[in-house]
Amino acid sequence: MGTEVLLEIKDLSVEFTAHQRKIPAVRGIDLTILPGQFHALVGESGAGKTVTSLSILRLLPSNVTSLRGSIKFNDHDLLQLSEEVMRNLRGREISMIFQEPAKYLNPSLKAGVQVMEAIRYHMGYSEKAARERVCELFEKVGLSDPELAFDRYPHEFSVGMKQRVMIAMAISCNPSLLIADEPTTSLDVGVQRQIIHLLLDLQRSSKMAILYITHDLGIVRYAADVISIMYAGKIIESAPKDLLFTSPLHPYTRLLLASIPSREKRGTRLQGIPGTVPNPEDIPPGCAFHPRCPLAQQKCKENVPPLVRIEAGHRCACFFPGKEIRSNP
Amino acid sequence: MASVSSPLESGPTVFLSGQKGLRIPFFILLLRKSIRLFLTMLLIPTVVFFVLRIIPGDPALVVAGFDAPPEVVENLRSKLGTNRPPLEQYEEWILSVAQLEFGTSLISNEPVLKLILDRFPLTLSLAVAGMLCALLIAIPLGVMSAVRRWTLWDYGGMVFSQIGISLPSFWLGIILLLLFAVKYPLFPLFGGDSPWHLVLPSVALGINRGAVLLRLVRTAMIEELGKEYIITARSKGLPELVVRYRHALRNALLPVLTIAGIQFGYMLGGAIILEQVFSLPGLGRLILSAVFQRDFPVIQGGTLFVAAVFSLVNFLVDLLYSLVNPRIRVG
């Protein structure tokens, strides 16, 4: 069955309340992940990527006042599950790694002990068996001398190594979905590449799906199967990677692609996108991108373009998908 | 009524944020702290000596009585050494202290050190039991207040700690004694030869210190529960109790244990007061009756001993702290 769906998010909205104001962080998104798929969720900071991922695990902070829609995982709606059932899924079926491993590791517990916890809680391993499993995992994520690494504290590792420990922790129970929230943003370029390759290897060898959250289209260029672009709390375009890079439809996607440096563009001036991302407290009416969009018309200011299927697997939320952008110098 | 409180209670938050610094090898740290301890140890007998000399009145005259014959007083003076120049006395005092020689009691003629060592275990166990009591109160209540902050539980905790801080432990001791030894005789009224005798005084000590530590546990837990690694722990599917006690409390305890360690010294002081209330034959009773009887060698030796134990405890707490938290090995 190749058409099985692992995760299906439908019309998810998340609202925060801060200083007595409602802040819509996510405004009705649809997202589908197939088993074993590498799905990249790309957007500028503040677009609602992290909020989306934390909603999947139901680990949103307490100032979230409204959470609507559905998140189906293997046909169970995660938002309807009891806390106890949900807890059994976390770490076992869905796990997560984060942007700054230094902050997301407990400073006063040994690395091995932290990795061991999920194995012991979810799989009932004995202390000894769990220790062996941790060493296997450490070897798998490329930590040389796993025995030594086991007894080290997080501050004794480099940042890249810490992220490897986090990855070992996340894959320890063979989850079917790994959420990676900007896992390479705080790393050096060389290490970034290593971590991406490690994630790709793991994805391929264990049929694990990855939801990879990043602001950097360039990073997922070679790794992703499907890319979804998020802007101001909405997904504005979603397509298989090749399609997205060869025939992007949304003007925002096209401007994003134009801003990635590449060999072909050598010698030409890199394009930026005029304006800034709207503040979530103050999102423009109609298409949220219209104030920055070179194609914007009156219609865009008044109506919200729905995310519609343009061709197989390619969806876009724009009234003028694929219309040529005239560069005005 | 002045409550028995220390200046430390007002500003413990300094310890809450983990300092970052160069990692110093443990032996260098040990050396540094040892030098500091050594200097303190040198300073203590000096202070004790001069404080006792500054107090007005001729000890020999006080001991012998004002109407004693002059030759008796003179005899006592030479026995105490107070007829010699102060600097000479000081030199002799330091030398004898260095040899752990504190002289003999004027009253019982027993060696001062033996008197102290006979009484000290009781005072020490009272302070330890009091500290345990304080932690047993502070940790669960503090964690609960932090987890359910701004609820009735939390307010209850705050009220308890406010009352606990305001109640002097000797007053609490008297109330406990009246309630649980006189009205409902569950615990013995006098003496100190069984662990039962320690229950009421250590509860009296523990409530007071526990109230202080409770607030510290609450603050530290709130800080830790807001940190990112808590999200990681939850994302692993760990039960909430494990997240709180294994992950958050472990880090929250670092500042709490430091303060608890420093307070242990004050615990000794509190124990000395409670010994009076509960008629326990500890170090405090020894020193106090020595004061009443003007038994100068015992006062001198006892004060020195308490001060030395105090600094030794702080030294050990310091070392333990840097062992427990390897990130904070700074001078």
C-alpha cells in the first residue's frame, strides 16, 4: 500500500494570547506526510513552523488559547487522544530534535542516561540492555567511542556532537516520524552537511518519515521529497521537490528561490524580497503576502486565496499561480 | 520579638543563574579553598581571644567572687594567665590551639576538648535532623507550588512559608513541647538519650528553615521548568513526575543545596537555642552554663569549636557543590 498516509493535518489553527491580545500563529494549514517521506516545511522565522511541529506533539506552551483542526496520525486524531495515550506516542512513534541542542539537553544528566530514558520507559529494557542499545545508537549517529560518550555530560560535547546525541535520543525507539526543527541552524556549515546526511541515512535505512523545518531552502534542496512553503501562518505552496524547484508557482516561492545563491547565478545580483514578514499580531487582510507581492491586484487585498491543487501533488495558494514576474530594477 | 534570621535569606537568588566560567581542575580548586579555610581558621581564635578580652570585667575576680581574698584572685589570675601582657597571652593561646589544647574547665577540672566532644554529637544530630526536616518540608511543597503556581496550593505554600519564616524556632519549640509532650504526651519532655527526644526540636528547627528553603525550591523549579530541556524530556514521552523530579528538580536542587549548606551553620546555632527549650545536654547548654559560671576556658574553647565547625561545613559545601555541578568550577 503505497498510498497510506502517516500524518494528515487538516485545517490546523493555533492562537496565542499575550498581553490580552490574540495572536494567530498558525491559520488553518493542511499538511500530509507519507510513511518514510522527507517533508520539508520552509518559511521565514515567525511563519508558524515551530508552532505547527509542537502542536503535533501537543507540547505547546500554556499561553495557547485556541487549538482547532485535526492532526491524524495513523488514523488517530492526536488532538482528541487522552494525555496518557499521547504520552505513549511521544518518543516512541513521534520524536523531535531542536535547533539548539545545548539548551535542549539536560545539563546535569549524563548523555547516555538521557538517551536511555525513552528506551526504558517505552520498551521496558533493563538497565544493561538499554545501555547496550544506547551504545549501538551512539555508533549509528557517528559518535566515536560510545562507551566514553555514555558517561559524558552535555557540556563536554561540541555542538555537532550534542545534536548527534539528540538524534540518538530521538531515534531510540524507532519512531515512524521524526520532527526536526531547524536542527542545523546553530551548526557550522561543514557540520550542517554531516547532520543532514546522517538524517538522510537514518530515514532511508529505517523507513522513518522526517518533517524537516527550516528557513533555508538551499539546505533541503537535495534531501527533501516534498517541500511545503509557509508564510504568515499558512502553507502557500506545496510540491514535490523537483517540481517546486523547476516550476514554482507562488510568487513568494519564486522570490525565495531567486534569493538562493547558486553557480548559475554567478555574476548576477542576488534578489531579495522587498518588505518584511508581517507581525503575527497584524497580518494583512486578503493574501498575507500581497503588500510584498509584485503581482498583487485589488483581489489579493480583499480575498484570501485558497490552497488549491494545480497539478498532481502540486498545490498553491495564489490567484495568479505561475504568472510571470517582471523584474523592475 | 526579634526573629532569628540571617542576612542570607534576603538575597539567595544570586546563586540561581548558573555562572559560566573557565573550568578549573579540581585540585586547584581544592587548594584555593583550603588556603581560604586555613586563613579563616587562623582568624577565628584571634577574634575569639580579643572578643573575650574586650568584655569588661576581670575574669579572675568574677570567678573568685568580689569579696575573695586578694591572694586567691592573684592565684587565679596566674592560672588563667590574665596577669601577663595581652600579646604574650595571645601567642600562648594560638600555640595551644594549634596543638588542640584548650585547657581545663575551672569548674569541673575536666579537659575542655573532652567536654566539647562529649556534647557535640547531640548538637550535630539535632542540626542534621533539623536540616532533613527542612528539606522534607521544602522540596515536595516547593515543587508543588512551582507546578501549580498561582493556584490555591501555591498560595497555601506561600502562607505557610511566610508564617514559618516569622515564627522563631524557640517559640515553636515551646508550643510543640506543650502540645505533644505535655497535653498529648507522644514525645518525651526532657533529656536526650533516644532519637525520640530529637523529633520535636528538629521539627521546630526544620519548619523555620524549611519555610525559607521552600521559596527557594519554588523559584528554582519555576526557572528550570521553563527551560528547553523540559520540552525534550516531555517529547520523549516521560511521565510528568519523572520530568519534574528527575529532570527539573535535579537542576533546581543545586542552588537549594548550596543555601541549605550555608544554612547548616545557622542550624547549629538554632540547635544550641533549642537545647535550652528541650533541656538537651548538647554543646549549647555546655557553653551557656559556662557563661553563667564564668568558666572561661570552656567559653573560649566552645566558641572556637562552633566557629571552626561552621567554616569547615561551608568549606565542604563549597567543594561538594563544584563536584555536583561540574559546570561551575570557578573561583
